[in-house]
Amino acid sequence: MATTDVALHEASGRLEPKRVVNNMSIQVATVNGSGSQSSNTVLLRSIFQMGVPVSGKNLFPSNIAGLPTWYTIRANKDGYVARKKEIDFVVAMNSETAQEDVMSLAPGAAVLYDEPLNLSSLRSDLIFYSVPYDKLVAPVCPEAKLRKLVKNMIYVGVVAKLLEIDMGEVEKAIRKQFAKKAKAANLNLSAVQAGYDYAASNLPKRDPYFIQRMDKTQGKIIIDGNSAAALGCMFAGVTFVSWYPITPSSSLPESIIEYMKRFRIGPDGKATFAIIQAEDELAAIGMVVGAGWAGARAMTATAGPGISLMAEFAGLAYYAEIPGVIWDIQRVGPSTGLPTRTSQGDILSTAFLSHGDTKHILLIPCSAEECFTMAQDAFELAEQFQTLVFVMSDLDLGMNNWMADPFHYPEKPIKRGKVLAKEDLDRLGGFARYKDVDGDGIGYRTLPGTDHPAAAYFTRGSGHNEKSQYSERPDDFEHNMERINRKFETARSFVPRPEVSTGKSKIGIIAYGTSHWAIIESRDQLRKEYGIETDYLRLRAFPFTREVHEFVKQHDRVYVVEQNRDAQMLSLLKLDLEPALITRLRSIAHIHGLPLDARSVTDELMTMEGK
Amino acid sequence: MSTTPTSTPKLNRVGLSVVDYRGGKTTLCAGCGHNAISERIIDAMYEMGVAPERVAKLSGIGCSSKSPAYFMGRSHSFNAVHGRMPSVATGAMLANRNLLALGVSGDGDSASIGMGQFVHLMRRNLPMIYIIEDNGVYGLTKGQFSATADLGSKLKTGVINDLPPIDTCAMAITLGATLVGRSFSGDKKQLHSMLKAAIAHQGTVMLDVVSPCVTFNDHEGSTKSYKYMKDHDEPLQEISFVPVFEDIAVEYDPGSTVEVTMHDGSRLRLRKLEEDYDPTDRIKSITRLHEAHDAGEVLTGVFYVNTQTPSFIDLLNLTEQPLATLPESVVRPGREVLEQAMEELR
Ligand SMILES: Cc1ncc(C[n+]2csc(CCOP(=O)(O)OP(=O)(O)O)c2C)c(N)n1
Ligand code: SF4
Ligand SMILES: [Mg+2]
């Protein structure tokens, strides 16, 4: 399967010899399990170290070894990091996909292939370079069983030569990649050099693509969203994590484990946290609920199938009012769907997860920086509102490498919400767990183990009154549900506000999460190519804040761009907006499982504008 | 001079009377075995001098799971979802290791919908007491068979159970629980001693307590009725418990009695009624349980006890202070840690 559909694209003069500097998409096509990850990271980092903005996206199969996988590196001087629809430079290492990979390219693209694949006869409108990898790898890597891995480093050298990537930076990237293994670093370095030398003497430059030093990545870091989230959770003071492995969420708890082992073991050698691999997601959320009830900062991470299993407990936590943080690293559903592809398909089902009248706070990060900050927001909101908070990340954000500004140390102290301690009870004499004392809908709770005879209350999912006593009285049930709704209304003014950029345009765009990166590029395309100005609101949370309503009011047409079939966020907006405004909403929805690209958005928006 | 004959309530070692261990008025059927178990819990907790504030009661869904509302009103309680109390208990205990977790479940709650969580709780040896109030039916949904119903047992409607029962005790031992026994809600003395030992134990305690459902499963043909239990109960031992704070030296014959020293120094004494039963032999105890099934006996007593295996809390190397209340200075690493993490990513 090819990852692009470029058949639609015109040559647009790409055959003319011109220099295309710091603006290209390089795709490496390999076989899953062949160890190309290190080579691709080295390539990515080398470009990054040259100050050129980059992004790396791994398109992998649900398989451990043997199936095709593609890694795309985009270098872009303007800082665009969304997936680029067109591929400019292919490194074809996989015989199984090579033909289709080549056939789907736009004219003028470059192809670097393994000599035996013999691809150059396929098309006459591409630029081909062939490399005899097997011949080159043998002398640098005497150990036959390592050759399969080391072979991948040879293409790094060839690409470095062809694109003029500084070899000093490549060496630095290799030393970083193999920081603790000097021998491996040297071996890989000599492979890179072999590729470089081969290209220098055998491959005259015929493609127009070049990497040139810039200063746009100074001080930045490269990190995947799940690791950023893990750091965020650690600095948010998480004390309890339960999880059940599922792609694309597993690397989040795994990263927490790594960081916590390094930085959260006390001076006495004891752990200031508990991390449990649960037996399933039913148990993972049950443990979060138990730990949250008992006062821990508790969380779990999962993907759609896990969210489905958590539904019943989510309702209990909502109604019994128990804090907890759930990360949903979304992937393509329904069912097992495309487990290794990205999506925003859990928005509706998570917003209302469980039976009866339930609704939950959702936070939606678009970047590694936001994975870090929203981890902290999530715990604060969960404990402030005594409810579950879902952080809706996705595979693209969670598992891919992103450039980011270094994270800021949290300046606000940790707040644990309305919890009464023994001293408070001494003063008050007693309390009613579900009484709205402050008018914000939020009651006061006590933690089990509080040493006061009036501290205890009975937590239950069945009907209860203010004192949390069992009650089937209609008025008790109604009052309680209304109060819980008040909490949700209060939350509107506490959740992260949307990011809005408005001018005088009649056209508005609403998007969220990783779609953001395609939107900023698409808006530039619309302006430059069609002279169309657009305004933009990036949602960061549900429930919606005042700004969202304002934004729709200010625009004649509002395109809601999202990565699911059923326009899920648009549906949520419809429930919230005044009826008169609803007709302004239009859906641009994508469900192919690949990260959203700007071109698709631009094309679709122009079609819908009737142009 | 005469003293007014006010009956001063007897206080336990934490200065509380038995009244302080009571809960709300039961809403279960009169005569339900579950009520008797609640009474035994009250007595055992009172006599052991457990501060009610330290206890966390946890339950799933069912008549049995409702019962925590009817004892120990001064303890926090969590009536969770059907079959999934073990996970809630796990989270709560790890959040606050100082709690004494008491789980109450039913045979439906544990052996069917909750089987997944039940087995994993047992295998973690989390410090908690887990009681299955076992009546062979789903009381709350009006009397359907549960997975502990014996082969050939009959419902009131005449329906015969033709599937073999799950022995939750044999399972618990196999999986790693460290104090496992069976009792009968009608055997006041045995259950009382077993509960006291349970309170002293540090690890997973699994007690299957046969607890007749007078409304749906107490008739002729039921194998979980009062009558059936009176006729078929085969106690393995005569159980007595000497708490650490009651420094009584009672002679016993090591030939006929097994004495187990619990974690807190209390002593569990098992006077053997079956000569070569050894409650510290894991494999043989499982075999004996299966033999009893085949012979149609209902074995009761302490089947297995092991005070050596580390608990889940030990395995996790948790800090002494409850995780729930660790201060910010402990749970938020300093600026230099973030700086270091950033540097590694540059
Ligand atoms: C998810 C779910 N499914 C079904 C039920 C209905 N239900 C309530 S109690 C119960 C069975 C309880 O049986 P048991 O645990 O043996 O308790 P008992 O009432 O016999 O004490 C069932 C099936 C439920 N509450 N939740
Ligand atoms: S229905 Fe059975 S189990 Fe439920 S309360 Fe009545 S007697 Fe007890
Ligand atoms: Mg039952």
C-alpha cells in the first residue's frame, strides 16, 4: 500500500533544475523490525541540529516484524510540521512496496533504491539513485548477523551526501543515539561514511533538494507526546498509575515508569508512587477510582477499546464524584480498527462515556508542550471538580517525534481540591458529602483513614442524598443530578481556553488536537494561493467556553475540521450552540488513519466554498 | 452507700464500645445469612480493638455487597460496581497503606462477573480481607444460580444445576492468597475466630462463608441451606485465636494442635479434627478440597495459612507514608530535574 495518492497531482514544473532548500518530505520505506528506527532518528536529528524545523512520522503496521513500514521526515523552513501529502524523496528499502511506492510519486521526485530492486526502469519522470547496500555493508560490518541493521545506516550517509547534510551533525546524532554504546556508535558511523563515500564517487547530484543550515531550532527539544505527558504527570505529582498495554498508549506509562524510577524514589530508597500493570482496563480504571477515592493523584492511559471497557466505572466516578485522570491516545476504531493509525474518533463516546446522564471534562492537547501542561491541568481539574478528566491525545501526537520548546517548570502550587482533614472536622463537627456549600456545585470530601468519628461517608453509585445516604426519593435524585450539572457549568470557566486568531474574515475554522498543524499550513495556502483569509479557533477543552460561542457568532461559515467520519466535535458543538447558529457549521472530516495534511483541508474547503 | 446500677458499656483497648462498631439498620431479609456475618464482623473488629476510622469497607453489587452499610458506620465505605471491587480495593490500599481493607462480595459478584478481578487480587497478595458471602444464588436479582452452586442443587422453581461449582477457596490458594478458609454464617464461634485471625494477617485473606439466602435458596434440594450445612459441615479444626494484646499463656498439645504466629504476634490455634491436615501445605490443601467435593462434604476451617510471603505493598517498595497525602515537596521533583530531562532531549 502506498501512503500517498499523488496521481492527482500535476507536474507543476518540478522537472526544471532548481534548488529546493529546506522544504521537502523524505520517506523511508522499510520492513517492520528491520531496525530502521535508529537510522531515521539519526537523519531527523541531523537536520534538526542544522537548525531546520523537522517532524518525523512513523507509519507502521500492527505487526512485530515483516510487514511494510514507512517513516516520513519533513524538513520545512517555514516551520510546517504536519504530514505533507506529496513525497519528494523516497528511500526504497522494501522490495514488497517499492513498485507501488515509486508509482505513486509525483514527477520530479527522487528515489534512492537498493540496487537489486532495479526500479529505474519503472518511470522516466523520476530521478533514480541506486546503491549496492550488500556490497557496501560487508567490509564495514564483518559480523554477518548485524548487517541487516547496519545496512540502514548506509542510506543515512547517501542521503547526507545528496542533500548536503553536515556529516559533523550526523556524527553528533549517532553519538547521541548510541550514547552508552561507543562500539555500536563507531560501527554505525563507519556505515554512514561508507554510504557517503559511495555517493560522493558514484552518484552525481540530479535532484533539486538541499538542506542548508538555519537557526530555527535553537534551544528546542525533540520528544514524543507520550513522553511529554509522562513528564507532565510526574511534575503534576502523580502517585498512582494503573495501565493495560495497548497501542498507542503503552509508551506513556512506560515512560512514566522510567522517569519515576529515576526521579521519584525517596532518599530512603522507597517509591513515592505505585505503578500497576492491571489485568485489563476494567481493573485499570477501577484502581484509579479506588486510589482517587482514597486521595492519591491517580491516572491510567489507554486507547479506544480500553475506553469502551471503562464505561461503567466512568459513570460511577461521575456520580460518586471521584477524581482521576484518563489519557486516551486515540487510534482508529471501531473495534480493533486500524490499531497503529491515528484518529480523533473517541470524542463523542468519551464526552458522554457511561449510561444515564453522564458527561465528562475533556482536555485536548495539540503539541508536546500541551501534553506536558495539560497533564498538570488534568489533575488539578479532576481534584477541583471531583470527577474524571479525559485527556484526548492521539497516535500522531503520542508516538511521533515532535519539536518543542523546552517545558516550563510548573509555577503554581499543587491544589488538592475540597478535602476536609481531621482539624477541619474538629472545627465543623461534621459534614455532608454532597452538599453544595459554596454554590459551585462542588461538595467537600474526606479521605478514608481520616482520624475523626464524623469523617466517614458511604460512597455509592446508587441514589443518595446530600449526606450520601441511600435514597430513592425523586427530589433527592433530581437535586443531586442538578448539582452535578452545576459543577460541569462551573468547569466551563476553568478548563483551558481555546486559542483564537480572528481578523475580519467571514470564514471561520474550528479544529483541535493534531489537526492544528495542518490547519495553520492550510490557512497559509488559502491566503497565498486563493487570497482567502480565514479565522481560526483551536478547541482545547470540553465543556466549551464562552469564546467558542462568540467565534461561531462572528462568522458566516464555520468549518469544523476533524479526524473522524461522523463530525463528532461538530455534533458536540450543535448540542451547545444556539439553534440559529448551528446551520453555520460545516464539516471537513478525514478518516484514512494518516495524520491530517494541509492540502486535503485546503482542497476540501475550496470545494465547499464553491470555488 | 449504694451505687447506681448503670450498666457501663464495656470498652475495648481503643476505648470504644461495641455500639461504635454498628452500622445502619439492615434492609436484608430477616434470617439472611449475610446479617449474621455482619454481626460477626462487628464483634471481631470490636474485640480486636480496631479503630473504625482506619477501616475501608469495600463491596461490589448484590445483597451481600449492600451489607457494609449495616455495620461499622464510622468507617469509610465504597459500594462499587458489580464484580469489580477488587480493583477499587487495590487502588485504595496502595493510595493509603495504613488502611485496613475489608471487602465484602457475593458468590455471583466474585465467581462470575468478577472472576477476572478476583483471581488477580488473589495473586497479588494485597493486604486485605476478602469475604465471599456465599449462598449459591444471585439474591438481589431474585434467585438465579451462581457459579458456586453445587452440581445437582435445585432451585425453588425445580431447575437443577448441571454445571460443576467453582471452589473459590481452592482457587485462592492456587493463585497466591495467604490466608484462606471457609466458614458458615451459622457457626458463630468458628467464623468469629477466623475473622480475628484475618484482621491480624498481612496479606490477602480469602474467606468463603456459606450464607444461606432464606428467600431463594433455603429449601429442600438446595446445598446452601441452613439444614444442608448443619448436616454436611465438616470442620477441619477447632479454631481459637489469641490476640497479641491478650497475653494469655494457654497450654496446648503440639501433637494435636497447630499454632501459627501471625504478623502482629497474635497466635492462631488450630486443634486438628482431621489428623494429618497441614494448613501450611499448599498443594495438599488444594487436593483435600477437591476430594471433599467428590465426597459431598462441605469442609470448613482454615485451609491454608502462610505468613512468610511478602505482600504486594512490600513488593512495590512503597514509602511508609500513605501516597495519598505525600506533600508537594516529595511528589514534584525540583527544577534541576526538569532541566536535566530537557537537556537529554536537545
Ligand atoms: C453490570 C451488572 N450486571 C448485572 C447486574 C445485576 N445484578 C445485581 S446483583 C447481581 C447478582 C448478585 O449476586 P451475589 O453476588 O451472589 O449477591 P447476593 O445478592 O446473592 O448476595 C446481579 C447479576 C449489575 N448490577 N451490574
Ligand atoms: S434475597 Fe436472599 S440474599 Fe438477598 S437479602 Fe434476602 S435472603 Fe439475603
Ligand atoms: Mg449470592
